[in-house]
Amino acid sequence: MPPLTTLPPRAVIREVGLRDGLQSIQTILPTAQKIAWIDQAHAAGLREIEVGSFVPARLLPQLADTAELLAHAKTLPGLCASVLVPNLRGAEAALAGDADLMLLPLSASHAHSLANLRKTPDEVVAELGRIRAARDASGRKTLIEGGVGTAFGCTLQGEVKPAEVLRLMQALLDAGADRVSLADTVGYADPASVSRLFEQALRLAGERFWCGHFHDTRGLALANVYASLQLGVNRFDASLAGIGGCPHAPGASGNAASEDLAFLLEAGGVATGIDLPQLLALRGQVTGWLAGEATHGSLHRAGLPKTFHPAGALPR
Amino acid sequence: MPPLTTLPPRAVIREVGLRDGLQSIQTILPTAQKIAWIDQAHAAGLREIEVGSFVPARLLPQLADTAELLAHAKTLPGLCASVLVPNLRGAEAALAGDADLMLLPLSASHAHSLANLRKTPDEVVAELGRIRAARDASGRKTLIEGGVGTAFGCTLQGEVKPAEVLRLMQALLDAGADRVSLADTVGYADPASVSRLFEQALRLAGERFWCGHFHDTRGLALANVYASLQLGVNRFDASLAGIGGCPHAPGASGNAASEDLAFLLEAGGVATGIDLPQLLALRGQVTGWLAGEATHGSLHRAGLPKTFHPAGALPR
């Protein structure tokens, strides 16, 4: 176990506001605004963006322009353009668009999996195997990430056993996932439970462990990020202005807010490559487009501390 | 250094909403409502409450009824009733009211100290010496806490050197403080800086280190609590609904929200003695009284997880 204050020198924030954020709110952003969001996020230094989800447009009309956004994101230098795919059909669209990464979500809660995906978790594992075969046959370099959600419990089923989470993570790796990640989909995690489960997940997946995804439903997203950061996790999903929320809790907070997370990292000496004033300016623009929707986060109200130095500018 | 997941078995939340919270907002709560707040906080299991501040009523009319609140709080069984005192005159009032603890704030930022207290930090240390003499002469058992504020920087002066924070903490102990604590008055701290400074403070003050006080100005209060909890700190200031804010940043978050902090602790197996549903009910009542004021926190929107067990109810 490293000492408490040994944090990774660098970490990546994957912006998921365009997918996890927008899919949970009413407003449908025009494609031109989404493209401006992607461009300005890239200009602010973000290098991984989940641009959308290849689900049928009748289910999520907010994300109907995913193919167009992916094509645009692919033109930006150094950007890892990722998409969510719910199944093989979505993966075929991601491969057609030459996504850099596609994320297949699996819910470790059987009840949540059946309700949301109409498949058992093990059927999702089997689907990942088919996606791997399709990717290998396509000649594309698109990485496959298997994301284990409801990893800390679920609003339908309640408890989700860590052993089941880890079994499914191993099954995803065995089925051909290049990367695996853990998501606290409903905001049930606390830093102590994060430390315990992430330590086991890292031991199991090693270098193939990819990302932590924390919802701020109960205010603990950043504390949970910190707990996993201490274990060496160095990639986190976040949404600008914390948009997202939970369909079962009106007004509830969404993902960790990208700008607050970037502040936590940079202030702690963990370089992200992000220009925080530029990211805050983009936040102002996006929340303007989303007038009337619940937005979250704290840094934007107070601004950066007078003493703030970006991590890259500190002697290391 | 203990392993990451070894947290203290118990921790105390000191409710400071009646002092730090109310002094920063416009609404003046009637004494009867403050008494109801104290009674219901006690009924919900809180055992330390800062009921007010012995400052001249013309400076803080919101807190003019501190003596009356202290007298009431002293009637509640097992409650540690504390007050803030800015100087010897305030301490004399605290001794007259037989407070269980009086907190003398010191600002490690010289600029902030001169602007807010019209004294240098070392003049505040000298005042603590006079307060100690008065306490000893009074025969009261009132504990004296010296709180080092702006410990992570300051909006006026900018940087505050950790060596100066620690020098002043040692000076407070030498001058007769029974307890010392650290406050991130303006929300400049991040978990990494908290780990570093609190580790040194604990080494310096040992058992006389008392409390961590974190403002959520930039969203990191609970992550900062977690970082100090990992070092064994087991007492934290917090305000119901996170009220407080910062006079220099309109709408900015105040203290850590008591209810979200209690959730972090209890979910992580750290017993607080607090009944969270009762505390959430009180939050609803208090925010009703403060209609129009900015309130904060997340747990109240989503409610407790289906899987939640109070720490005391878990096998340990």
C-alpha cells in the first residue's frame, strides 16, 4: 500500500456529459452546440470524450447524432473518441465510425440488468465476446471496455455482492475486454467501500483496469475519486457541471463535476493537461444552453484559489 | 501510517450551523427556532453543538441570543455546548454561562487576522494566555480550543506557509490551549494538502488535536474530511444543509453539510451516534425557516441507499 499522499503524477478525465449527462435530461442540444462543446473541451485540454451512445434514436432522441459527433471528434488531434454501445449492433456502428474506444455497460445487479438491458449480466458477457469477434474481424483498433455498473448496490435490488462484481469483471476480461472499469451508477459508494472494492479490482485486472465512474447522488463522488486515486487509479469519468442525475430521484446530482474533479486533481499535484479557466468558461456556456436543467458543482461559484498553480507548473 | 481502509471506529460531528452558518446569512432566526434546532439536533444524536458567538450584537445581530442558547443547551443531557469567543471579554461571557468549550479563532494569515480580528496572530496567542488565566481563576471546567484558521491559504494574503500554521499551533498550546484545531476557512484545501498538514499537526499536538473544519467552497470538503479521517482525526465541524458560505463569493457553499458528512462516516463504518432520518427531517425544517437563503448538500434529495446500515448496527 503506498503512503496516503503518494498520488499518481498524472490522471485523465473522460468527459461523459455528452452521453451520461445529456441522456438523463430533457433538453435536446442541437448537434452544432454539441460540436462546439467537444471542440472547446478539446481546446481546454481534455483528451478523452464519450461523445454519445449507439442506441436506437427512438429510445434516446437526445443522442441520435452520435455518428456525426464521432466523425467530428475523430478529426481532433490526440483525442480519444469513445462511445457507449449497448450490444453488438451498437458495436458495429462504433466500428463503422472507427471509434477509439467502445464501452459496453454491464450491470452487476441482476434486477437492474434485466430492467435496463433486458439481459442477465452473463448474457452481457456473452455479447462482449461477440463484440470482440466483430472487432477482431473488422481490422479496427477500437478498444473494448467492459464497464461493471451498480458495483456498490442498486436502487432496485439493493445489495450487490463484491464477489459478484469481481466475478463479472473477470468474465468480461476472459470474454475479450481490453479494459474494464467500475461504476457507482446510483451513488451508493463511500470512500471506505471504494477502497475495498477497487483494491480487489486492481489486483484482478492489473493494467487492464481503466476507469472509475462515480455519481454524486449523495455528495461523495469526489471523496470516492480520492479513495481510488490513492490506490493508483488514474482515469475518471465526469460530466461538466455534474449533469446527469438519476431518473429515480428528481433534482439529484449527476456525475462528478468535471471542473471540480479537475480542481481536486490539479490542486493535489496530479497533472490532467486541463486548463481550468478554459474549462470553467465552457461550463458557463454549456449551462447557458441547458437553462432550466439542474446543474451542479461548486468551483464555478468561487473561482480558483489565489494560490492555485496547475500541477504541471509545480516542481515535482 | 495506517492502511487506507483503517478508519476510526467513532467520530464526532460538531454542529456549527447555528454559529458559522447563521453568521454568514441574512435571515435572523428567532430564538425559539434556534432552541428547536438545538433540541432536535440533540434528539437526532448530535452531542456537540456550537450554539453561537460572544461578539457584540451590533456586529452580528444574528447571534445576539448566544447567552440564552447556551443556558438552554446546558440543560440537555450529555451535550457539549460550545461557543466562539473572539477575545477575553467573550471568554468571560462563556465562563459566566459555564460553556463546556470555548473556541478562540486565530487566523494564520496575517492579512486576514488584521482585517477580521484587528490583531496579529501573535496578539491572539497572547489573548489566549489571558483567557487561560481567567479560566483557571474562575474555577470553571470550560475547555479552551485554539482554532488555527486560513490554514491552507487566504483570499486576502494568498499563500499561508504550513510552517507558520504549525508555529502558531504550537504557540497556542504553549499559551495554555487545552485543544487545537485546523480550519480551511476559505475552501483552499485539497485532500493531498490536508494529508500533509494534518499529519504534521497531529505529530505536534497529539491528543490535544481536536477538530477539522472544512468549507465546501470548491466542492472538496468531504474529500478533505476523508483525508484527515484516514490519519485518525475523529471530530469535524459541519453545518446542517451546508449553510455558511463566504462573504467574498455570493452563493458559494458553506461548511461541509452535516447530513452528507454523517452519511460518509456512517456508511464507512464510523459510528457517529446520529440518526440520519431524524437529521434529514431537521434539515427540512431548518431550510424551511431559511427560505430564500442558499442551502447545499446532496443526500436530502436522493435519500439514504436501500442498503444503508448505521455503523453501530454493523458487525465490527
